[in-house]
Amino acid sequence: MNVGTKTGRDFALIQEASGVHVGISATLPQAGRHAASLLQRQYDQWLSRDRFQAWGAFKREHFTIALGGGNTVKAQYRAWLEQHHSSIDWLRHVRFFFLEETTGEPGWESAEQSLLINFLVPLASKLRRQRGIRTLARTLNLAANADLDDIVDAMATTMVHPINLATARQALKNNRPRKALQLAREECRRYQQNIQEKLGATMAFHCIVSGIGKDGTIGALSPYTPELAVREPAALLLKKGAGAFRIALNRGVLVNAEQIYLIVSGSLKLKALGRFEMEETTDFEQTVMETPLRLLRETRDIAERVYILADEQALHFDETRFEYSERGQRIENKAETRAGDEENGVHILLMHGFMGLFSFANLLIRLPSSWTVSALHRGSRAKFMANDAIFPHYARFLRKAILSQWRQGRPVPIAGHSIAGVISDHLLLSLLKSYDSEIPPYRKLRAEDRQLVDALRTGGIIHLASWSPCDGPNTGENVKSLLSHLRRKADLDYSGFEHIYQRDEQGRLLPAQADALADSARNLQRLDRFLSQRMSRPLINGMTVGLRKLLEQRSVQQRLLNADLPYVMRLVGSRLLKTASLYGMAKEVNAALHDPVEYQRRHLKALDIILAYDIPFLSIVHQDDFLVSPGRHREEHEYLLAGRLRKEGVSSEDELTVPARLVILPREQDELSLDPLNPHLLVMSTNREGNNMARQITAAMTRFVNENLARAMRQKRIRALASVTRWQRKQAGQK
């Protein structure tokens, strides 16, 4: 949906799968202007048509707005003044109410005072210049000699329906808390009755304009407010800290509004936005208690009346740091982290693929709110390392990050996308003395290695479309299929080779396309030779600088933010390439591909380590993945499953204590897409199917990790976690 503004520019509103409409802007002023243009459109429709069918004389004559406080709503006031001071008949038609007011709390800014100072006073000045003070005075039934202060007072009296807590505030000041409570209750009843007389029992405003808190607070409804359970439209009296009272409109009023405009800015709002959009596995009312914003998702009808207008700053996470020492040198790696609600609960570590850190933005948002989720940066040191050293370096950092959390008593599952599967392999191989060593029994491992195995046994390993060297030749087959389709209209087929593996006499996996794997090593020497030249780095870095300059252009940023893409891709699209190092990516690609025969051997040994140490394993891949072979994942799953069945002495996968699990995601369309990239991207897919894939992936990951943790809790290997207990109850209730 494209919505026009008075400036002649358009912005895109994308309706998500949940029904909510989302528009993302580069800055808060732009978000405010976009929200203002939506209100103008709603007002125009009300004025020309809707008001004639409205309930009651008041709603037929007046366009009603309930306002929250805060800086984001001030951006709306500025936009109203700049764009719509004359296109909306404010004096005649618009009437303001408020979501909340207090007797006095530290740091509180009254929404009524904000409206007066930031909108009504400057609006009066604009209207005076536009109409003349005498005409304005006559419109407001004032004497001809009225001054601007008189005009403002009359506008406030006419247009504003306040929550008046002055007497209760004075009683508190006089140290009469019981009297203050009585007066606050009377004002709460009066305010509710006033709204019901004008709007009916539903208390349904034409629109609500509000910001949100980073914890999902909306209006006065913060997490675990008991009154969140009250559904009947009403005004509430809430007791706050320092003996203060707050009158607020409740959940029933919020969900009954004809439109809800949420203007979102400031850091660390992405978690709340993500929880609003995503599907949860826990009880809906529990999620509302945890993130009150979710009450606007109770039904699709409600969600379709919600418009989120966010600036890019609202879409950033915390940056955390993991530190360790290596050969006497202090090493620091960063991570984008979304903090979890459960103290010392799950801390899942995400390793990104070739496409960079933001391939995990979806998981940062969508994984259970009780979990802490960290998407690990790679760091810059690997750019200067030899090919053989890069992935062992990444694995050492991952090992240190796992152990630092595990030693604090936190479960630490890990998940790797695409090339991060090679990091996972080297993490497991770090348990051996050398890549050729036999796998030692658990009891003979070093103490630190046993701790690592304990951590992996508890949380498990998750591979998302993970890559191995056998996928190189398989992708070559898919390229041939794509070219054949483009040249001769042959049927598309991304299945590659029929078999990726064969078995030796002991039943171990061997590459079925050994010659093609060896050939790929020779073909990839060109990249290695290029990167070894002195001019390669400045050349590639120059391309990076050019790309970032392109992305600094406002027009390009706006197109990225409002493209018709899944939710998270729009959130991170403008940051995705601005932070990428093309040289670092080229070095990493070269490191992963430079010795495919050896790296494939290491990959298969890593599978045997998973079996030897009873490490839960989940693999997820799309059936049409162009870059990695779903067939390979299936064959490896069959190998792991057979090994686990033998080891546990059971006959079916459902009977296994330690899971070896595979999820192959089907495509939604009947025909295979020409696009060779999207299925591989999974959690950052750039097509509309990406949202559904992300939900399937996070559901599978949540189930896998919680089952592992429940087993560890039963075995007394970790302390009880309330989030796991809640999840278990939810699963039991669904059976």
C-alpha cells in the first residue's frame, strides 16, 4: 500500500502475515509525517462518509483522538503542524482525550501538557496568522479584544477532555493519601463516564496515537500489570511507586479503537516489535503479560487496525562483547544481543553464514522471549590469517563464548547458518588432539573439553542449511539445470546429484562424487591466487566503500526500508550491506573452499563426534536449496539416526533419548522458483514466503532446545527453568 503525503512523497505500508501494517522510515520526523498522513486520510474518510453512520451525535460531529505521551508523539504534533494545520478543521471537528495521567511520578511528562505546549500553542499561532485573531476569536466565541493567550485557553477548553488529578495531587502533597485515593477514584469514574456518554459503552475512539516502551509497554500497561486481564472497556486507577496514582484507559479501550497508530523510535525497541509480529508457542495471555503490546494481536480484526510507524533507530539491538585470551593476547569479539526475560536462562549463540550477521535478525526477534539471543560477529582478525587458520580461529572464539556462559550455569545451544556449519565442525574437532586422532572416551577428555561436551549435550547443535564441501559440485549441477532452463526451457531441478554419499565396508560415509570434489579444488585456485596478490585488498575495499556510499543515499535507504519484503528484511536491509566487508567475505569463502577434500573429511568426522558424545542435533534445510544439498542433509540424517538407534537400542526415532532430527521445509508454490538464493537464506529470505519459513524454523528450534533442557532438568544436570516448565505445560495441553 502506498500512502501519499503533502510533500508529494510516498511511503510503503506493508501488511504483515499477522494483519498489522508496518512502515519504516529513516528518521523519527519521517515516521511522524507518515503517521500524520494516515490520520489525514482517516479524517477525510470520516468527514465525507463514515461520520454519518457513527454512533451518537458526538462521534458524528467530532473526530476523537486518544493520545499517549513521550517524544514519539511529539513527532506527530510537529507533522500535524507542518503538513495538516489547515487541511484538518481542528477547532470544529477534532477532540482530544488521553491514555493516562498521574498524580506525580519521577520523570513523568504529562500528555496533556505536551499536547498544549507542542501542538495547541503553535497551532493557535499558525491559525492566527492564517485567519486573523479577530476571526479566530469569533470562532471561539471570545471577545474581539482577545489575545493569543485567550485563544489558546479557549482552544484547550473546547478541544481537550483532560484527566484532572489536581485535587488528588494536592491531597498527596498535604500528606492525606486516603483523601487522594478517594479523589482519584472519583476522577476515574468521571473520566470513564464522560467518554461513555460521548462514545458509547465501547469507548471506541476514532484513533489512538501512542509510542511503546522497549519492554512492550503501551499506555500505562506495563508487563505483569494485573489489570491487563480486564477486557471490559474502562478507565483504571493504578497505584504506582512513591504513593502516586495513575488513571489510564484499559485494554478494552485500546482494542476497540478504529485505528491505532504506534510511532516507534529510540534504541532497543526491536524486541517488542518482534514479539508483536511473531507467533508464540506459549499461552497468548501469558505473552500479553510479558509484552503488553501483544494485546493488539488478540484477533486478526484488531491487528488489521494497527499501524506501526518506526524509524530505523528503533530497530537496533544491544551490542555485547565476549573476551578471551589467546597465546597471551587479549581477543574481543562483539555480538548483537537481545536480552531474555528469564534470569540466567537460555543463551543461544548464533553463527551467521556468508551473507553476514544480519542473516539472523529474524531469530534475534522471533526466538522465545525468555531466551537471551546473541548473533556473533566474526571479528576482523581472520582477514589476515592463512586459509587453514581462519575456521579454527572462529571455532576457538565460539568455544570460549560457550564456556563463559556454561560456567555461569546457563544452557548454551548453538545454531549455525550456511558456512557456519564449518565453524561447528571445527568446534567439535577441537575435542581431538589432531584431525587424524581417534575420538577419545568422554572420561579421558580434558576438564575443559568435558565442560564443552556437557554444554553441547544440554543445549544441542542446530544447523540451518549448513554447508559442506560436497555441496560445491552439487551446486554446479544446479547451475547446469538453471542454464538449461534459461536456454532451452528445460524443467527446473535443484536436486543436484542423486546421491551425495556412498558407504564403505564399515558403513561410513564417503563422497560419491569424489572426482568432482577434487576437481573443485583445482577450479577454486583462481580465487586463492587473486587474493594472494597485493592489489586484491585495496581493490575489493574500494568496492566496499562505493557500495556504502550508495547506501548512504536517503532515497536508497527508504526503498530498502519499505520494499515489499518480509518484516525483518525491511528492518535490517539498510544495515545489511553498510556493515559488510567484501574483502573479509572473499577471504572467508576462499578459506572454506580452498581444500574441499580435507574439509569434507573433517565434516564427516564431526558427525561421528556428535554420535560419540551423545550431542543432540537438529538440521533444517529447504527442499529447493540451490547452494546446499537437501539430499546430503537427508543422507547425513539417516547416518546419524542409524547410529543413534544402534547406540540406544531402540527401533524408531520417536523412542530416542538424544534426538538426531531433520526438518526439510517444503515450498509453498507448486512450481520451482527461478530465484536460486532465497531458499538457502531461510531466516532472512527476501520473498514473502520468508515469514512462514521463519516461523517453522523458530518453532522447530524452540521445541528442540526445550526438549533437550527438559531432559537435562530431569537428570539434574541443570537447574529448573520456569520457561521450560511453561512450555511443557503448553505442549501437554495441546495433546
